[in-house]
Amino acid sequence: MKDHNADLMTGLVAALPEGRVLTDPDVTESYARDRTFVAPGKALGVVLAQSRDDVVATLRWASGHRVPVVPRGAGSGLAGGATAVDGCVILSLARMTAIRELSPADEIAVAEPGVITADLDRAAREHGLMYAPDPSSYEISTIGGNLATNAGGLRCVKYGVTRDSTLGLEVVLADGRVLETGRRTVKGVTGYDLTGLFVGSEGTLGVITAATLRLRRLPRQVATVAAEFTSLRDAASAVSAIIAAGCRPSMLELMDRTTLEAIDSWKNIGLEDGTRAMLIAQSEGSTEEMAALCGAASFVAEASTPEEAAELVGLRRLAYEAKERIGQCLVEDVCVPRSRLPEMMSAVEDAATRHGVTIATVAHAGDGNLHPVFIFDRGLADPPAEVWAAADEVFRAALDLGGTLTGEHGVGVLKRRWLGLEIGPVSAELQLGIKQVFDPHNILNPGKAL
Ligand SMILES: Cc1cc2nc3c(=O)[nH]c(=O)nc-3n(C[C@H](O)[C@H](O)[C@H](O)COP(=O)(O)OP(=O)(O)OC[C@H]3O[C@@H](n4cnc5c(N)ncnc54)[C@H](O)[C@@H]3O)c2cc1C
């Protein structure tokens, strides 16, 4: 078997320019995980693609030999999507970092998959534009990973998620053919929406090698307000009221007490004893109406300088790392209609109490998207039974409230168990059929997403 694998890899090395393939097991291991605790399988090696042709050669070789391929961006995923499977080749797109085009006149950019999300945003800013989808991980995540997970972020409450900024894609299919989807116009309905299908497909239908992305005008002014609450449910109710009143926040984020404590113990933010939740809201107009709708808050203040505003938003972006300092994390990602947010918050608090587990929740609250983070002992390989029992309750509560299992992280391997509850047998059958059309030998990220 060993010799067979060595022969296989010799063929791959021969198919690619020098230096693209890594087979040292220690090095391979360092590409095998994402940000979850999910134990990876044993990969045959890693391809460090530098061009579309490298991806084409890799997939031609892989489909010829029926070798599984796990596409990988930065490995910051939270669903186990980029974890290696046994006998696979990990296809890293992280070195494909060109912004092929940036057109201020058409407000678009054409970016390769390894471009770091915040780098694209910075490049756009030089022209008075921005790339709106900004996951908290935007300084480390890649555009390819964002596309494959349909990532959301803090600004998405106003500008929509990654799919809403994607006009077209260049994709290498399982057999090595190159497919162009979509267009560079802001409208267009020719043919089925293959662009929309690939966005969020978690590397199971093809490997994205470039994307035509929509840019937006940088807002002239942004006002930032922070509000503290003595009850989590009150904070959630304020969010529902802000949305119901038709305010158009450009950011509306929530952090619960456990999250704030984790940040406080790291960054010493002077957390008050009675504070159970904090909202951070931004508006490109006035924050007056939003602040007024935070009537139950114990404290409301508008940031007086851009630096103060950046500091507040920066704290929110630190939330996940702050929790990782306390223990291992199972990060969940349910999303509910925004009017049901208070009920969902209560369901999370109830699940934590009933099962005696620590849950620290942050939320892209303006989207109804909660991240209840289940924190467990670092010494354990997997979450203990009570964490899974509480997570199961949280998933079912979200579905009962008309919500979904995952707002932005994807199904990966961690949510596959519950997928059937949400999509049902007819959709499952059709989705497996779609997978069969694009990837008849099931070599693309097998065992993920479906
Ligand atoms: C601190 C922190 C904060 C986060 N905050 C957010 C947040 O606010 N919003 C959010 O949505 N997510 C968030 N995430 C999760 C994560 O950053 C996103 O899912 C991100 O989109 C993953 O990008 P990546 O480059 O790391 O992809 P990876 O983790 O490498 O891969 C993710 C998935 O995409 C597939 N893939 C990667 N590249 C390609 C490609 N070129 N073609 C086809 N498939 C591909 C992989 O196979 C895998 O299934 C956060 C993560 C961390 C660690």
C-alpha cells in the first residue's frame, strides 16, 4: 500500500511544476486541520497551488486515480470543512493571492482564492470603495474560503453575505475542466445560477480559482453606539425592535456576559458587575433612533472618535480568540428570524443551565445569527456528552423558531448529523443528485456538507 501511494504521489509531482507538492508527514499534518477540534484523517500530501493550471493538473490526476481532494484556504473554518480525510491530497489555494483586476468604474474586483479578505478590502479602500463581507476572521480568512462557506460578517446586516457580493466565478471541476460562471454586470439571468450554487458548496462541487466580486462605495460617515444591558433577553429584544422599526444599521452585534468576561480577563475592559450583555451598533446615518430603542439598557453611549469606535469593534472581533483562551470551543451558528431573537437567546441560556455547560454567545444579532460557543475542557479530544445534548437542544430550538442550523459557517462535518432535520428527504435527494453531476466519483471534499 505504501509503495502504491508513493507511486501515486510520484505521478502528481511529475504533473506539477517543481516544489508544489509536500509529502513530509509532519508538514502535511500542519495543513490537515481547521480551527475545530475535529481529528483529521491521514493525507498523502499537500499541493501548494500557485496558478489555475496547478489546480487543473491536480484535479486531472486526482480524478484519474480517484484520490480525494480537500480544498483549503486559511484553515480558519469552524465546521471541520477543511479537515483532511484519509488518503486525500490537501489542495492549498493560499498562494494564489493575485487581485487580477480592480475596476472603480464598474465597482468590481477579480480576486484569486488565496487573497486575504481584509487585503481585498484595503485594496478597494484606495479607490474609495470597500469589499463588504467582513467575517471577524477577515485578517486571516481567504476569499476562496469565504466563497466556499458563503461567509457572513459584521457589515452583512446592511450589505448581505458573500453570495450577495459575488457576480461570477472561475471554477476547476473535478475532472479538471474549467468553468466560468456568472458575469461582470450587476444584473443577468442567462441560464441557471451556478455562481449561487458554488457559493456555500464547501469545496464539494469544484475548486474556485477566481471570483468577480462586487465592491461598494465607502460610507462617508459611520456612527457607533454601545449599549449595556442587565439582561440578555432585553438586549435581544432591543435588536428585534431596531429591525422592526426599519432602522438600517450597518452593524448590530451582541455579546453576552460570559463572552465579555473572557474579553475582560484578557484585555481588562472594566466590565461592570451587573452587565449581562452588550450591543455594538453602527449606522451610516444617525444612531439616535437605535439608541432610543435600547430603552432597557443600563448604559448607552456613542463613540466620540473613530479610534474609540474602532476599539469597540475590535473587541467584538476578539471575542472568539478570548474564548479559546478559556478552553476548547464548539462554535455553533444558528440563525433565526430576527423577531424570534429573544426566544432563541432564552433557549440558549436554558440549555446551558439544564445541561450544566458553559455557553458564551456572540451574535451578528442584526442578522438573527447567533454563535453560542460551547466551552469544554482542553484535555478532552471531543466535546463531552452534555455539550452535544445542549447543542442538540439549541439546534432544535432554532429550527422550531423558523431558523436554520448554520447562518455562515457551513455544515462541514460537525452539523451533518442534524442536516436531515432541516432540509428533508426531497431536498437531500436533489442535492445528492447535484453532487453526482459535478463530482461523479465523489473525490471533492468527500464526507463534508451533505
Ligand atoms: C476568530 C474567527 C472568527 C470568525 N468569524 C467569522 C465570521 O464572522 N463570519 C463567518 O462567516 N465566519 C467566521 N469564521 C469562520 C471562518 O473564518 C470562515 O468560515 C472563512 O470563510 C473560512 O475561510 P478560510 O480561508 O479559512 O477557509 P478554510 O477553513 O480553509 O476552508 C473552509 C471551507 O472552504 C473550502 N474551500 C476553501 N477554499 C476553497 C476554494 N478555493 N474552492 C473551493 N472550496 C474551498 C474548504 O474545503 C472548506 O470546506 C471565523 C473563524 C475564526 C477563527
